[in-house]
Amino acid sequence: MTVNDDFEAWYRNIYGSRWKRLRESLLDSVTAFPYTEGLALPYRLNRASVLAAESLRLDAEGLILDACAAPGGKSLVIASRLKSGRPESGPQLLCNELSAERRRRLSEVLDRHLFPETRSRVRVSGFDAAAQGGRKSEQGRFCAILLDAPCSSEEHVLKDQKAYMAWKPGRPRFLAQRQWALLSSCFLLLEKGGSLVYSTCALNPEENEGVAGRLLKKYSDTVEPDPPAFPEGEASPLGRMILPDTSGMGPMYVARFRKKA
């Protein structure tokens, strides 16, 4: 296998001597398990994905947004936690996906795995979540938002020789800009008192704590950290980092915020 020296040096600089062990654990297949809670059919998920979705506080009544929902695993976890209610009262969960093809597959996952009564309370949309916050009519619309942002996904890069050799040091910086656009927009879409979870499967702090930290800096008067309470993973200043070399699950970074009332 040809080695991408830039990639290896980048992550060795972040993780030091741990990188060799972490790299090996990423190349091993982390076992997914069949998630069954509240579903008509099981859906195989990494346990870290379940923890990320379960971190979203659903205390308030109102509409919940899964901002980048495909392929749908985290949407199923949120849907399984919805309160029972009459379908005529309207949907409780909006699963959004910009890509038409991914949105089609997302709808198929929801149709296949949710009971009809739960499915009636879940809707699928296709807007650009990075731009939606700029619309005054949409601001404060959602009581809770999960943003599982598109990211470097180094695990998949390592398993794809073409993607591995094409990786450049500018990739995390480029993705962090898109992630910031998504996160800042989602914060505007969140109602006062609402819960916002930001997650990625990236390994580098630029896409994780770097993006989350910008939210605190930009909206310091109206946002407060609300770190997830699950014990798995390692604590970071704003959230938790779950890595497969120590937990057998992940990778997954999870940060949670509350919009001040």
C-alpha cells in the first residue's frame, strides 16, 4: 500500500505515539449492532451514533430537526423517542437532506424501519441547512436540532486507497468552513431554550472543538455549553470524543449546547 505522507504526518502530529494504535483500530471493522428500540425492523448502527442521537434533549414540545439526516440511522433513534400523539397534530421530526439521491434513500430507511404511527410524525425535506438560518421566517422554528455534519471521515479515507492518496492538508480546513456555516445556521433555527447537538465522525480538532468553539465565540451572549453526560469516550472542553482504540466504537465527536431563554 502506498503511503500518503501528508495524511500520516497530519494525524501523527495530533495523536503522537497513539496514532499507530488508533490507525489500526480504524482499519478494523467496528461492530455495528441491531438497534431495535421502537422500530418495526432493526437497523444496524455503530453504538457511538446512538449515543450522539440520544444526546439531543427532547424536553420541549415542538418540531425537531435532523439537519443532515441521511442515511437515517440517527433519525431512527430520534424517531423512536418521539412522544405519542395524534398524526393530525402534525409532524414532530423533520429529517432534512440536501442531496436528492440521499434523500430518496433516507425516505426508504424511514419507511422500512418505522411503525406507520411513528412514520406519520416524521417528514423529509431537502433545504440547504447552511442557508436556512438566514431566513427570518425560519429562525426559532425548532425546539431541538441534531447536526451530524459532513466531515473528513478519516476511517473511510483509510479504507479507500484512492481517497487516501487524494487527501490534502487543506481538506479539514475546507470542511470546517462548511461545518461552521451549518452550525451557525442551525443555531439561528433553534428556539430559545432549545437543545443543539453537533457531531462528526472526524478525528481532527479543527472540525470538532474548532467548529464548536466558534459557536461560543460568535453567540457568547445567547449560547451555553451543555456537554453530553454519557460516560463513554474522552472528555474535551465542549463535548466528548469517542475513539475505537479505547472504546470499540466510533469515531464520534459529540458536543451539545443550549440556547439561552
